[in-house]
Amino acid sequence: MTYLNVDEVETAIAIAAGPANAAFTELVTLPHPTWEGRTCRAIRIHHGGASRGGGVYFLGGVHAREWGSPDICVNFVRLLTDAFRNGTGITQGGKSFSAAQVRTIVETLDVIVFPQANPDGRHYSMTVDPMWRKNRRPVAAGDPACPSGGGKGPGVDVNRNYDFLWDFPAKFSPTAPVQTSTDPCEETYRGPDVESEPETRNVGWLLNHFPRVRYFIDIHSFSEDILYNWGDDDDQTNDPTMNFHNPAFDGKRGILDSNPGGDPLKYREYVPTADLNTLISLGNTMRDAIRAAHGRVYTVKSSANLYPTSGTSDDYAYSRNFLDATKGKVLSFTIEWGRKRSTLPKSFHPDYVDMVPIIEEVTAGLLAFCLACSAITGH
Amino acid sequence: MPNYHVTIYGPDEKAMADLVRKHRVTVVRQTLDAHDEGYTVTAIADQATINRLETAGYRVERHEDVDEAAKESLSEVGQGNRFYDQPGGGR
């Protein structure tokens, strides 16, 4: 067995949304073609009238070299649609879900899966430079000549291009080691403007197109972590005014309390207590299902560490409701699947035989996540 | 110039933060780890960067040439379209 190539991912999703599953699936064509002219598609899975439990949105294939993420999404979609159509359960390693639980997911939630957000980058990574991370935005007049190899070269890191503290030099402390770059050659280049990239706009478009989405997971590798909001600084639950959109705190973000001597600027990002509790609870639910599948123990923690981030999908999805209350609150995660392996390339894309149990364990985690979301009300 | 997978050792969080804000190293942020004697993080660096970091006082462990090692992965990618003959697959 091998990783799915770009065409195979698209075909697999089209088949899952085909006539056999037409009663409970919808193939969604994204409006923004990629730089190389590819059209992206997502799938919505739901049976019955308006969903009672809101929606979940799973995203894969943002970083090109993390080959397993679209394969995880496709596996999840195929298992869920096959099981619902046939009235059967799902087993992934040592974790099983009953036919009734499958029905609960499909009849309660809108399940949105966008498996391959950056097909240009994936194709380049799978055919030319396996360490490639970014999209394939072409070089513009006046851009510097970039070195090649090791994933370096022109292009934008899609997961630094979202409208969340995108202008990090103005928003963060000058001494914060933000893992975002203004250099077009670097792996974490934020792009020439906020949401400048078609891949980024497609991800956001789905949030607008399915306004009942309340939960979001962006699937990445590696490190066996389940990360919840926020990624720019430590979380705090006491002061709603200390937040990402308050200009009074510009220039103060990004220094964590764990620094020696603490954070001299005393900035932390606000998260309501109820949200934080739900984030941790949902993260633990995924962790337990992943462990039950093949015994791997993922760590549930806040996304922030010594190297804070800006412009990421999970913080963007969650931030929208703080800026515009008419947009639903979307509790968000990033899963970093897989452990560190003997070489760095194999850490990002293990041999496929080693990827199979990871696909199964993360699929188990996603199914358990859906079940938990279907039981939650009030968001 | 080859790019290497490296493990960088630093004595404290300031040194690890300086990797990004001062030395402009591309670290794999989720690999930051604390040890009794300090911190480590995984990164990709060429030999000139490795030399520069060692001069600045970091210990750098050089592993594989990532571009060479990564070529092996290309055989793990599907060729053609395995779904083409399935209903709805396009044939």
C-alpha cells in the first residue's frame, strides 16, 4: 500500500459522495482554484433534517509534506459513509464504534471534511521535494531568489496566512520568538497579505458556508499532540479585555509565563472558562480513543509554547466569534499525529506500513470526537 | 549546499528563543524538549548555519541530509489512480 496521490484523494471523496451515498452526503466544490489551477472539494455528511448538534469540520493536507493527513481524512470518510449506508459499526485497532453510534454521528451532526487543502504543495512534495511544506505561490517580481532543498523556496505557509494576528511584527512583543516569517523563502512565510492565498480562503469559505460548524480540527504531523486554542500566548480565563483584538496589548504578546522570570509584559490570551473546560474534555476524549486503538498516548495541551504562532487555522476559526457574535463559536484543535522517527522526512511521512496504525488511531479519535460533540449542547 | 536534520542543544529558554529571533533558524516547534541539562529542539540547517550556531555556543548534533533521505519516501506514493475503476471513479 502507498499514500494516496493528489488525484486519488479527490477521486476517493467524489466516490464517497456518489450515488450510493447521495441520501446523506454532499460534494462541495471550493470557490478558489489554487495557484496551479486545481479545484478543491470537500464533503458534507449528514442524514435527515437540520442537524441538531451543529457541525464539525476536519481539515487535512495544509502542509504538503505531512502526507498522511489526507489519507486519514479519506479513511474517516469512507468508513463513516460505508458504515452508515450498511448499518454497521466501525473498528479501528482496539477501538470500536457501534452501528447506533455511527447513526448518532451522521443523524446529529453536519460532518464537513476538507481532506486536501493544498493539492499543489502535496503534488510537488510527492514528486519533486518531499520536504516541501508550503503552497506553490509563484515568485513575484521583486521577490528574492530563494535557495532550494530542505523545503526552502518560494511559496506561502498556508497555516500562517489566516486572519489571526497575521501582522505579527506589530502584534507581538519584539522579543517574542514567533515562528512566522516575513521572508518569502522561509518555510513559515506568512504571505504578502492576510488571506492572500486561495488555499486559505477556501478553508475560511467553508466556515462561512456551513455556519453551524462549532468544532474544528486541523490535522498535521508530527509529535503525538492534541493542541487546543490559543497558539499566540498562554491561556487565561479572568480578563476578557486582554485579548487578541485589543490594540492596547499590541507589542506585548508572545512571551510565555514559563520564561525564566515569567512574562514581564503579563499578557495572556482570554478563553472563557466553559470553553477551556470543553476544549480539554474533547481533547481528552480524542486522546483516550487514540490510545484504545493502538496504545499510543497523545498529549493534550494548549498550542502555545516557547515558539508562539500567528495566522493559524485553529486560532482563526475560534477567533471569529470574538470579533462578530453572529458567527458561531468554533472550538478548535490541531492534531499532530505520529511520533518522531529515525529521520526527519520519515517523521513527517512515515513508511506507509507505519502510517496505517496512525491512520486508524486518528480516525478513532475523530469518531470519538464526533460522538462527544453530538452530545454537547449550548455552543 | 546540503540541508541537515539537526538537534540543537541550549542551556536555557533564552538560548532556545534566540534560535528563532536572533539566528533565524527554522525549528520544528513541537519538538522543543526540556532536559536536566537544558533544552533541545529539532531543526533543519545547512553547514554554515551549524557553524554559526556552534560559534555562538550551541551544541549541534548533525543527522541525515534531509534531501537525500527524503528521496527514499517517493516510492511510498501511489502511482496512477487506484479508484479509477470503482463506481464514480471516472472510468
